[in-house]
Amino acid sequence: MRKVDVIQAILSDNNAVAEENRKALDAAGVFGINVMASPGAGKTSLILATAARLPDETKLCVVEGDLASSIDAELIAEQGIPVVQINTGGGCHLDAAMIRSALPRLPLDEIQLLMVENVGNLVCPANFLLGTHLNVVVASTPEGHDKPFKYPGMFNAARIVLINKFDLSEVFDFDLEYFSNGVRMLNPDVPIIPISCRTGAGMDAWVAWLLKNS
Amino acid sequence: MRKVDVIQAILSDNNAVAEENRKALDAAGVFGINVMASPGAGKTSLILATAARLPDETKLCVVEGDLASSIDAELIAEQGIPVVQINTGGGCHLDAAMIRSALPRLPLDEIQLLMVENVGNLVCPANFLLGTHLNVVVASTPEGHDKPFKYPGMFNAARIVLINKFDLSEVFDFDLEYFSNGVRMLNPDVPIIPISCRTGAGMDAWVAWLLKNS
């Protein structure tokens, strides 16, 4: 069996499980979001800052994906948000089977929104459907404005791109136009919203977009 | 063939090619470094800042690994440094066969040092030997001090850890002791050097260490 056949077989199996997950979420009336980013771009911060701004009738739960540790899940749980930690044991992305195993441990009948924090990786997670409804890619100004050109698969997979740590864009000489041109070459109509999870800038625009599109 | 068998076969083939690469480098008297980090941590900046501080008798060349684009290779070439760009076409790491294909395009008889910039990814590159002599992992303060706990494979594979953008450690509440404890749990004797490619802080210590250990 050639390497490429194996990879296609793995992706095809994954897609079938992702479809099951989607049906389970739809049946429960839960909208699922796959949050993807480089390590340290601010995925957990985005989840916490989003949770703080959701209306009371939109209840959230979270799946945390990490190679190891439960640092992020503990931060989420401290805010009273139901959370399941998945440790991939070295694996570089979440896959649909991991989400399938997490779903029965979540109170799907009591929530409206599921945010899945993928492994910090700007490459591999883009290739694995989870069964969620929406891909959010979180870029950040310290990473530089050239990332769309270097990691096209991820920015191509995004339904919305958030640029975190935008309060520090001048410190990092971050060129929003250059970045946006790179994204739009790949993905012409994707919204791009500069945010700062720390200061809260841009968060209202993101949450309004999310509520409109979920 | 099970998935795990396929992965083991791929890694075993890769190790054999890595051994060939090592012999080719040793025969030419070239010391090879594999630079690994998250996207935007500062791999290219490290290479440029290192090049500027090497003694005249230590000539450098570079292999640039990216999914797409030649942005970094152009920056390196502008400094008069011989460079080969490898585009992985979506692949999440360099492998030994890619390095083997690059070696004949490098002036190995005229240089002493080869720096390989791996794909920006804190997971997958750690699993693929390239035939280089030394793994450098570049962390950065904006990514946060919890990365060793979350990405243990990478920090376990490091022979030295550099923490870039350390001039901004206060902005990001970066706790050096927490980070260092995480690294040392995995890799007790690895040197950890805070640096700033922008200000030059720590660069002399890194270059001195490199010249002593190459």
C-alpha cells in the first residue's frame, strides 16, 4: 500500500466519522466551532473572552485538544464551563474519532455552542474534519504578517480569520494589508477581524458575527 | 498494513536516509543544525542574527523549509548566504530525503555550518531525523511559558532551547522559571538561553555556545 493511499484511507475514514458527529450535534441543536492556530496564538484566551460575552441563552461547552497536559481545560473549568480534555499523546491534530469519544461526556442537551480547541499547529489540523460547522483560524501579530503565504492550507480552510494580540501590532510591525492580501488570495470572501483577547478590542464584532452565523 | 506499521516504516526509511546525510556532512566537515519552532517564533531571524555574529572562518549556508513561498529564502539570499528553498507542498515537516535532495545544491566544500530551518510546527518535525548534528528549539515569549508542558516531544528532542523575543517577556507575563521547569522535567541538562534577535540580547552567549559545541 503506498503512503498516499494510506493517507487517503485515513482521511476518508475520518470524514465518515465527522459526518456522524455533525448529525449528533445537529440533533442536539448544537453549533460546533473548530478553533485552529499556532501554539500560543490565543485559542484558549479567545474561548474565555468569547464565553464572557455570550448572551445568557447561548450556553457554551468546550473540548480541549493537547498533546499532553490539562492546563487549558483547567482554565476553562475554573469559569464554570463544561469541558472535556483530549490528550493526543503526541498526535499533531484532533480527528473526528476523538471528538466522537468526547461528545457523550458533554451536556449537549443543555448547550447551544461547542468550541473545540485544536492542537496548536498551523498545518495538520486543517486536513481533518471534526464534524463541527465552522473553522475559526486565530492568527496573532507576533507571528508576523507573512503566515498566509507560508501556511496556505490553514487559511484556505478558514471560515473566519481573527488576528489576536492586535494591540501589539505596532511592536511587531504587523502589516494588516499584506496579511489580508495573503488571506484573500486563498480565500477571497473570508472575514478578517483584528482582536485583542487581553484588551477586548474587536471581541464584540467577533461575537456579533458568530451569533449571526451560528 | 496497520497505520502504526506504516508510520514506523516511514520513520525507519527516513532514519536510513538521515544517516547518509550525516555521512555526507561529516565528509565535507560541515556541522548541521536543525532549527525547529512554532510559526513566527523567529527561526529566520535567528539564522540572520547568527550569521551576522559568526567569525570569518565559519562560513554558513541555509536550507529553508516551508509549505509554500520563498519569502525566507529571499531574506537569507539578500545577505549573500547560499540558500536552498524546499517547499513541502503542504507537508508539515522536513524529512531526510528532502535534505538529501538539497545537499548537492549547496557549496559544502566551502562552508563549515549548515542551518536548516524546518517548517514552523512544534509537533511533527521532532519525529523526523534529518542527518544534522544538533536540534535547536526556538521558543518565544508571546507563545507563553506553558509550551514545554503542551509540546513535550519537541522540547525533549532539543539539544538547546532559545527563548526569542525575550525583550518583551514582561509584556507577555512570561515566567522563565515555570518554562525552564517544564523543559527540565523532559530534558534535565539542556541549556536554555533567553535571546532577542531584534535587540541582539543573548546572541553572543548563543553563538559562543554554538562555536564551542560544533
